[in-house]
Amino acid sequence: MKYFIYVINCLLLIIIPVAFVFTPIAPQTGVSKTSVETKMLKSVVIKSNKDNKKEDKKVTKEEKKVEVKEEKKEEVKEVKQQEVPKKRVVTNQPVRQTQPKVVSKPVQSKPITNVLETIKGKMSGYGPDCKGCSGRLASGINAKNGNIYYNDKKYGKIRIVAGDRKYKFGTIVRIKNSKAGNNIIAIVLDRGSSIGIGKKFLFDLLYASEKDAKKYEVSYNVTFEILRYGY
């Protein structure tokens, strides 16, 4: 029994120091773990702060860019507003409409030159289908188709008359105070046995037909103004 108690005491002497030695190791290891964790947390916090700072810098840069763009837009708007001309003030007053002046068209297409000769007498009329008429004029023009006009380079579209042989073909005559009208411009392109100076009629005006010519019959005291001799 004494031996057994002795053994137990020995064991206790051995176990207690060992236990005392090994008991502080646990808190030391625990402290190291917590220190490592705190270091990790600090590093994470520092990184997050750095990232936040970078993001803040990016945001500030973008905001500055946006502000610069807006300032440029405002400057451009101000310049455009300065360049835009002022609008005229339009009143509601009614606009006066000017009526166009009525200008009477002359018979000839070009102005008439000075009168070269003036004679007075009777004027008759005839058609290309008259008795003894072939429908072809002495100048060679065919009047059967009712063509009673001639296109002159200077006087334009004018009537055709038969006249005295004194007046060459192409002579221009202005006829005044006739039954056919006043200020008729005509060209001599035909002859007639009873037409001429000292004969029954001074001039004979061409119509589309003999029937039309009889409507006007004979005109008396007609004034003939020679504007051109021949072509």
C-alpha cells in the first residue's frame, strides 16, 4: 500500500509540471491565429479602401469630363445665339396687291421705223379661190391652204397684200383706217390687173377665201404707209 501511494505521488510529480508546461501553449496558438486573422482583415480593409479611392478618382474624372462637355455645349449655344440674326417683326397689316399694267400689244413684233412714203386710196380684198385665180401668188407662195400670213424676220407674222409693180416683193405697208382694221402691217407678195397706182385699187388684201373677202368689201380713204422697200 505504501508502495502504491509512493508510485502515485511520483506520477503526480511528473504529470503536474508537464501539465503546467503545456497549458500556456493553447492560448499562445490562439493569439497567433487571431493576430493572423486581424492582419488579413486589415489587408482586406486596406485593399477595399484603395479600390474605393480608385473608384472615387474614376468617378471624379468622369464627372470632370461631363462638366467640361457641358461647359463646351453651353459655349457653343451662346455663340450660335449670338450668330443668329434677329427676326423681323411681321405685322398683320394686309399686303397691297399691285395690279399689273395692261399693255396693248402692237401688231408688229418689232418697232416700226420711220415712214418712207405715204399714199391714200381704196383697198379691196380677194381670196385664193377667186375667179381667174390659181391659188398661187405672183411671188410663188401657195395660198390655197388659207395661209394669209407671212413670217418676216423684222416684223414677225404679218398679212399679205397685192400691190403696184413699183413696190418690189418684200415691201412693208402699214394700213390705216380700213374696214379690216387699223394699223395692219402687210407685205407685198402679189400683183393684180386692177391693183396699183392709177388703177381701180391701190392695194388688195389677201383673205382665206373669196367669201371672207366679200364681208369687208371695199375700204375708202385708206392711208398706206410704206415702211420698207423690198426685202
